[in-house]
Amino acid sequence: MASESAPPPQCQPFTYYKVTKYGSASYKPRGPIVSNYNSSSHKSTLTYAIETTQARETTWAAELGGSVSWGIGQVEAKTSYDVTKKVSRGVTVTNRMSVDSRKRGYTQPMVEYRKFSIDKWRELGNCRQDRIGTVGRLKAITSHLHFAECQTRSSDGCRPKP
């Protein structure tokens, strides 16, 4: 009696892209540090209107092609991040910050960057996956309206942290 073996699995070959986030978020300033003093005997919400002095943009480092717009599309389609391509200077942004009684609140507008690698893969006829290579790397603006904050009673001030 001859033994029967199952035929090897068959898959339809195709190529696809995989997006991987790497590293942690980084922040770059969009404008100056500004401060307001809460002279009230109660915690108060202070409003800061700041004109941005720095333009920032999402950058693309291609290895196998693509463009910044294509990379943004891949990241947005395959992750939960919305990516901003570019932010301009000369725009007034507003932050509302809760500041304790008799303290000075400091704030600075920032952008948040995250890094992504976009790799090209293919599935072979035997159902195995094979990495073709890295198409490119995106340093993406994932928050264009991010504020660093701190508050202090010290006359030396404080350095806002994102």
C-alpha cells in the first residue's frame, strides 16, 4: 500500500508593504518659550497665544524609491497615526494651561516626530514570506500642535518638557 502525502501548500504570489514604527517620539520646537503668571489665589486656566517661528516638515529617506507623499500614505493606511507633511512659521497657535495659584506657567509649541520604516515583502507560491528590502524611512510629524509645559514659583523659571 502506497502512502499518500498531502500536496505542498499553494499560495498566490504577491507583494506588499509593511510599516514598522521604531524608536521613541522626539520633539522639535516651533516657537519661543512664553510665560504667564497666575496671581490668583486659585488654580486658573491661562491662555497663551504664540506666533510660530520655525517651519517643520516630514522627511523621507528613500532606499528603493517612493516619495514622502507615498510614505505618508503607507503610514496612515497601516497605523493609527495621522501624519502632517509640513507646518509653517508665522502661524499663531493657542495653548490653554492650568496653572497653580501664585505660579508662573511656561509653554512652548512643538511638533512630535515618530520614525517609520517601510519594507517591501512578497509572499511566494509556497506560502512563505520573503523580505525584499527597505523602501524608505519616514521621520513623520505625528502631532503638529503639541505643547511643552512647566510651572514654577522660582524666579529662575523652568524649561518646558513635552
